[in-house]
Amino acid sequence: MTTKVDGVPGPRNNGHEMAPLNTRARGDGTHGVTIMLSPPDRSSIGSRDGAGALPDGDPDRAAWSGKMQFFLSIIGYSVGLGNIWRFPYLCQQNGGGAFLIPFMIMLILEGIPLFLIELGMGQRMRLGALGVWNTIHPWLGGIGISSCIVTLFVAIYYNVIITWCFYYFFNSFRYPLPWAVCPQLNGTDVEECERSSETAYFWYRTTLDAAPSIDETGGFKWWIVLCLMLSWTVVFFIVMKGIQSSGKVVYFTSLFPYIVLTIFFIRGITLKGAGAGLMHMYTPKVEKLLEPTVWLDAATQVFYSFGLAFGSLIAFGSYNTPKNNCVRDVLLVSVCNAITAIYASVVIFAILGYKATLGVDRCIQVNKHILVKHNLLPSMDVDNSEYEHVMASLNETMTKEWEFEKCSLEDQLSSAAEGTGLAFIVFTEAIVELPGSPFWAVLFFTMLLSLGLGSQIGILEGMLCTIFDIDIFKRIRKPYVTGVVCAFCFSVGLIFTTGAGEYWLKMFDSFAGTIGLVVVALMEMIAVIYIYGHEKFTEDIYQMTGIRPGLYWQMTWRYIGPAIMGCILLSSILSMLLRNPTYGAWNGELGIVENKSYPNWVMGIALAMIVAGVLPMPVVFLLRRFQILKVDLDIHQGSIRRNETTASTKEMIDEDDDDDDDDDDFSGPALGGPVNVRSDSDDEDEPPTMGKMLAKKTGGTMSSPHSKPQQLQFKNQHHLTPDVLSPGSRKKPFRMEVVDF
């Protein structure tokens, strides 16, 4: 929309084009303000005819080449590394099989409803996150910006995990595996490796060359820098053309992990100790359900496992056809996500059970050697029953003096880690024990690469879709913008290639993508259900799918979902305030991980990231509420489009139709007067003015993608200021909503 004042083109006013009407007229009988309505780049979204037809959306918008491509993209994005190294740990720590109860409850009450909100709004409006929230109401535009900023933070550090996977993948082709044995110096094992373990030494010293604290960077590690460059290069070529390029890769990144999991499952259940590992994990401890933290962990796991609030699900939904059954998609993906998490847990703990059993056997051999040395056992070949009988006869003093080890399968299994510790230390130690270990290592890290890339594709797609909703970037080719984003992320990501890289990643993971995402998710639910309207959204779902959401959806959308998100947000804030945030720093001299507190300057950076992720929402609200337009961006050209007759447009229609005497009223709409339309030509072929279109009352659609530019002129014989306008010429205040979708 272009504004002309006194015939001179003026600047664009970013969705607030009514503001220039509060200017003085020329005094020649005309208002002096001409508003040119040019058709938006996108088609009119949301307009429906009497039959309830849905819009075709943006005709130029990318679309999935098939249903399978969409489904695999959603699966690849939602099923990520958290299903492999987070869910099994939570099951182990929070009651074993009993944890499945709160997990499934939170999945039903929190995950699925919010999942449908994001996917449904994207499909309904055919827009990215920024466009969706601007269309609902321009004051809510900050939600899309906050989502984009938080997603940027996550994308920066998430790709570092892919970097580490690349490094381990390349080293998996060596035999023996480099983390299978300790390196030697002058014929003896390196002391740091002896004090820890082979896998821990390879992770902390060979891979990371870890610094003693986050204050000491230790310089860049060139091998990690190269792997980071490789990972961002791979990601760039995958996402540079949007779903036209990434949509083909998802066939591999989504399906291959299931093939690998199945291979590991078949191998794992045949190993000694697999049953013990599964029993340890899934034996329910019902008493754990009385602890509030268990339910909070379940809610948090559901939230992050779906990848909610990143804007990616909105972007994926926007590439669907308007008649796609998004309700069915949400249910299928949710079930698939839950089953994958449980399936991966079975595979992980079957192999960890094998590792724990081998650890107990080694422990027993060490103790047998001590007993034979003190002539309490005749030889090392005695069976375990005789060994246990002798151990039971020892007193506490003898046990301490002779330094017996405690050989407990339960302790071995309980020491399982989460996150990078599970993937790069614990599980790699289990892989070493498998015959043909390099083969299993290649399979495992290829699976992690597939899972990581699938999620990273979705994360970047959500962020880039938001960026391309900003008009100034629409003129630039997508590969160029994508390349700049990847280069920027690589540059910032260099901080993770230092000796303190893992410490920085844990800080980003703890602060950058937690509170910001939860706040965005909570605002999304409030925006859709209470501002857009749950009745309207219910009708949208019905129009798209033929399914009218019932009591379950209404209760979870309106009450239960926001309450759960509020509890997660409150607990996250309280946890940060009440607990002193710490990180695990590697102590090479002792060969252990020590907990250290973050320095104040690091906590300052963490606080800045949280504020950066949340601040755009109130800032955009204030800018648009008080029309501080000079620092606003034209971020969504379709935000002023009208699709249905509303209270504000009805005033214009009624005044235009019913008040014949309004031709003599020159107060102007800015001060409550009527809209007077002056046509420069009586040619029947002339494009209709907005006033004529409104007067016809044809549903209120003000523009179409194929219409020619339309001209509307407001006439005024007097200056448009209250001091020169007679009181009798005033009418009720004119109101025009920027958007009422």
C-alpha cells in the first residue's frame, strides 16, 4: 500500500495506513490524501463464499510434492536426539515404566492440542509464524519475532551436536576404535585415561580437548572447526531452496533411523544382560508419581520432543493444501513420536544392560583375584555361588582394607547418563564390547546424524520461513538469504569449538531455548483461543477437515493447556532463581567431572538471551499500540487485508449506503465523517473503488490477487483538525481494525 500526500508519494506506513488521514487538507475542496490499494503478493486468505469454500492461499507458495513428503518431514523434525538420549534417562530416573503414565497424560493434555494449533493455523492461513500472528492481530507480531530469535539460538548450538557426530563418525572407520584403548606414553597408559576411562578420555581430551573451566577457552580446536564448517555446509545445501531441496532429503533422515534402531534392537535383545537392562528401566515405581517433579519432567519432555513454538510446525502446515486433514496428521505424528521414544528406550537399555553385565563380570574377576591372593579361593575358575559365599563371610574391616569393589548390576545401570554423556561416553563404551564394533559405531553415529539433521532442517525451515515473511527479504533469492544465515550461525558457533565449547553448549541449552520457547507457546495458545477465538478456530478446523473439534479439544485449548504451560514457565523461572546454575567441568588431573558455578558475566549473557527471546513481544505491542511507526517494519503486506464484514467495515458500509446527505459532510472519516468516493472516470471498465466494493456488501473482500490497483480518495472541504470543524458535523468515531481475519 502506497500513500500519496498532495500528490507526492510518501513512505509506506507498515500496516497503519490510516494514520496519514490526520493531516491538514489543502483547502481546495479535497482532502489531499489518496490511498492506492495494490493487490498483495499473496491471495486473499480466509475469504469464504456462501458455500463455505476455503481459500487457495498463496498461489506462489511452495507446496509439498506429496503427502508422504510432508509426513516424513514432520516425523524427521519431531523425532530427534531427545528421543534417543533424553527419554530413556527420564524413564530411568522417574519411576521406570511408571513414568509412561504422566508422559502419556501430558501428551494428550498438552502436546497434541498445541500441536494442532500450530499445524492448523499454518495450514489455514498459508503463512509462516510471523505472518500468522500479524494476521490474527498486528499487536501480536512480536510472537513471530520472538519465535525466530529463540529458534536462531537453538539452531546455532544444535548444529554443534551434529558436528561432534561427524567427528565420531569419521573415527568410527578406524580399527580398533580410538576410544577402545587408552593411548600410551613411553609404553604406559596416559594417566588421565587410566583415572577415568577410555571413552571418557576420548571425549574430553581427544575430541573436545576440554578446558578446566568456562573462563578458559583453550583456543580453537581446528578439527572441530572443520567439522562445524562441514555440518553447516551440509545443512545449507539441504535447506537452501526450502522444501524443494529439504523435502527430498527427509526420505533418508526420517526412515534411516528406524532401520538402524531395528538392527540394534535385533542385536540388543540377543545379548547377555539385555533382559536385566529392560527390567531395570521398565519396572514401575509407582510411588514416584507422587513427586511433582516427575509430572513436570513429563510435561517438559512432551513440549520439547514435539518441537513446539519454534515456528517450524506452522511453516510445515503452511505448505499443505487447505483441505488437508491436519487433525489426522497430528494424531499420527503424536503416536509415532511416543512409540519411537519407547522403542528407542528399549534399544538403548537392552545394550546398556549388556554393558552393565560385562561391568559386573569384570568387577567379580577383580574381587576373585583379591580372594585368591589371600588364599580364600582356590582359583579364579570357581563359580559365582562359591564366590558370593566367601564374600558374605568377610567382615567390614577386611572389605575396606583389601579394597574390594562393589559389584552391583543395579548400580551399573543407575549410572546411565543423558545427553552427550549417554551418546559419546556410555553408549560408545557399550559399542566397544560388541563384536565388529566399528560397524556398529558407523551405524550408530549415522543414525544420530540423520536424527540431528532432520531436526535441524525443521528448525531452520521455521526460522527462514519467518524471515521470508518480511517484505525486504522477499526480493532476495532464497539461497542467498539461507547462505547468510548459515554463515552467521557458523561464525557465532565458533565459540563451541574452543576448549570450553561443551560448557557453552550446556549454557545455551539451559537458558536460550527454555523460558523463551515456553513463553512463546503460552502466547500462541492465548492468541489463537482468546484473541482469534476458539469458535472461529473450531470452524476453521471443520472447514478444512470436516471434523468439528469437540469437548476434549475445547477443554485442553481453553483451560488445561494454558495451565500446564503456565506451570512449566513458573517452575522454570523458580528453578533458575532458587538453584545456583552449574555446569560440569572436566578435571583432567582427577579424571572426573566437577560441578562449577557459572561466572557472573556468563549469567549476564544467559539473561540477555532470555530477554532477547521474550522482549520482541511487548516491544511490538507497544510500537503498534501507540503507532510508533518510524521504527516499525513492513513485515507482513497482507496484514491489512479484509476478508469478512466486521463491525469496523460495517460502519463504513452503513454510512456509505444509508446517509444520502453525507455528500455535504466533509468532516472526513478520520474525524467521524463518511467515506466519499470520487471517481475520475465513468468508464465501466474502470476497476471498482474500495467504496463501491464495500457498498455492494459482497463479503467484504477488499482485494484479490488478480485485481488491478484501486484508487480511493477522501474529500474534505475544510482542514482536518477539530478546531476548524463545526461541532454539528461530527459523527460517531470512525474505527478501522487493521485485521479481523
